[in-house]
Amino acid sequence: MELVYSRTKTIREEKVSGFCPGCMHSTVIKLIGEVLEEMNLVDKAACVLGIGCCGLHMEYMAYDNITAPHGRACAVATGMKRSNPDSLVFTYQGDGDFASIGLAESVSAANRGENITVIFINNGIYGMTGGQMAPTTLVGMKASTAPKGRDPKEHGYPMHMCEILNQLTAPAYLERTSCNNPQNVMKTKNAIKKAFQNQIDGKGFSMVEIVTSCPTNWGLEPLDSLDYLEEKMFAEFPLGVIRDN
Ligand SMILES: Cc1ncc(C[n+]2csc(CCOP(=O)(O)OP(=O)(O)O)c2C)c(N)n1
């Protein structure tokens, strides 16, 4: 019989996903694992996890990983890559981690053109700690720290990390994708592949921002959260290639 699909070996077999229904973290970590296998990079890979639901992956990953202090993943990845230039170093960070507490480290690593890859999961909210407002929370979107919804007068506007980093000279590749349907799942996989290849080719800083849903903290059923993602999140965070040097 012809084998047409098998579970990636980069996820520990004894583990069953503990992510909430409709959460896309598990989809993305599967894609990363498939790409590492297809590119024969599993033994060279080192993932620097952020703090939050994004960091829960350490439970599942069957390859090297480390968790950085909240927000500092790009700084940790910088040290790892500079001291082990032959390794493939990538961060996996949420919006609270990458764009809020870690903003300085994130922008500085991009500005230095560090030869690392960032996988940035933008679900518009702090997931693990109970739905506090993130830099990427939409105007009007409710958060536990903004129960009436984000109000620009009080909270400012959503931050667009791809566009902010696109103001810098150094970054090599910035793309925003999603995993809301099979077509976009494949686009995300290809974007991750390209970002890893850039690192192998020594091109410098690459980031794939993946716009995802958080049904639990958005207070929506998984299917309704997909509608919200497509109608509201994509309007604020349009998908596509922002830079490809
Ligand atoms: C220095 C520090 N401050 C605050 C926290 C609490 N904390 C843990 S996870 C988290 C939010 C993570 O949100 P995000 O990065 O969006 O990731 P998600 O859970 O949505 O994947 C916060 C504030 C912490 N662990 N360490």
C-alpha cells in the first residue's frame, strides 16, 4: 500500500494536543515540523519559544528547544545563532511576547539583520493569561483589560509588526499568512520553508506572521471565530508578502 500521509516525527508520539478547540498553534507547529523534515533540518533545528500558549509546545516537540524569558526570544536566538552558525535557529512567539514585552528585542534583532527566523503568532490577544489586550487587539475588540472593547483614545491603535519592521533596512523577508483554510495552510507552510531557506542562504532576518484565532479568549465558538478572523482580523492585518529581498 502506498503511504500518502504520516504524522511528523518532530511531534512526540505519546502526546495528544492539549490546545483549546479551534486553536491554530497545533496546526502551525505541525507545519514547522513537516518543513524541518522535508528540508532535512531536524537535527540542526533549535526553537526558541516565547512565554504563553505559544510556549506550551515544549511539551510536544521532539527536537531541540528552549524557552526564553518573556519577550526575549529574539535576543536568545541571536546568541544561539551567532555561537552556532550552522544551526537553524527560529523563534516561536505570540503577540504579547513578540510585539509587547519583547518589542525592543524584536525590533533590534530585525534591525541588526540577525540571521534568524521568527514565527510570529498574532491572535490579537494574550492567550494564556486570560485574554488581556495585546498590541494587536482590534479597535472595539473586547479584552479582559478592556471590557468595553479597545478604545483608541485610551489604548491606541493595533500595531502592524510586518509593516513596522518593513521600515528597517535589514530584514530579508516579511510575510503575513493564516491557517483558516487548506489553501492558506499550504501558503503558511511555503512561507516557513522560504524563511528557513533564507537563513540557510545567510540572507538575514525573516519573519512569518501568522494571523490566527483564539476562540476561548475571543468568547466565540471555533467556527464563529473563523468568521471573525476572516472578516475583522484580515481587514486589519491583510495577508501577503510585505518584503522579499
Ligand atoms: C516577565 C513576565 N511578565 C508577565 C508574564 C505573564 N504572562 C505569561 S504568558 C503572557 C501572555 C502571552 O501572550 P501571547 O504572547 O500573546 O501568547 P499566547 O498565549 O496568545 O500564545 C503573560 C503576560 C510572565 N510570564 N513573565
